Amino acid sequence: MIRYQFILLGTLLFAFVSLDGQTSSKVIPKSSKWKLIEYLKADGTMVANDSQPSYANKNGTKFITLDFVTDTTFSFKTFTNDGGGKVYYNNSSNSIIIKCKTMTKVGEYPWGKLFLKTMPLVTNFKITDTDLKLLYDNGTKYIHFVKN
């Protein structure tokens, strides 16, 4: 009977910790692909969104995409550039450092410039099955991606 009480208590604690809809994952799953849709302040105020004119990149994609290839590497595609790099996690929190190691250098549209400017500023992340939020500016803003 005591064993079942511990299982029930553990389940309840997990449910309470997960109430905000965020997973407790300490890494972004490998092979996950994300599409950038907007930049928001922590209070939900819009900074920028993808309703700006969409210029197709060289692959015909009209979105900025971010792919986590492995647990420690990523690649991205903007309207005119692509690249990749390394992802570093702090195992005790959802803190993250994203370092771009390779990138093409073709003139970028404003939406892509904002992406390239903010990615190195990311310090934390929140993730659900359908959303990825990369937080920057001390958690006051985030880059919002949806599952691609």
C-alpha cells in the first residue's frame, strides 16, 4: 500500500511541475525540426512576426528553419543563408548556449538579420511537443518556433 502511495505522490508531483505545459527535457530532441514564426516579449507583446514579406530562400523555403541534428549540433536555413553549429547545455537547468560555427554570407533580409542577431543571445529554452521558445535578453524576450 505504501508503494502505491509513493507512486501516486510521484505522479502528482510530476503533474504539478508540468502544469505550465513545458516539458522537463534538459536537451532539445535530436532530429527535431522547427520553423520560426515570431519574436515576443515575455509578456506576450509582439516584437516581430512572420507576416513580413516572405522571400523564398535558395531552397524555395519561405520560412527560417532550425534543425537540431544531434544532441549537440544544429543547422539552420534563412531566406538567403544556411549554416550550423554547436549547442551546449547546462545539465542542471534549461540553460543553453548556441554557437554558430559555419554560415554562408549572402545579404540577408530583415527577418533573417533578426534571427542571426538574436541566436547568439539565447540563454534558456522552453519546449513542448509543438513549440520551442528560445529565451534571450535575460529571459525578457523569446524566439518562438513551431514544429516543422
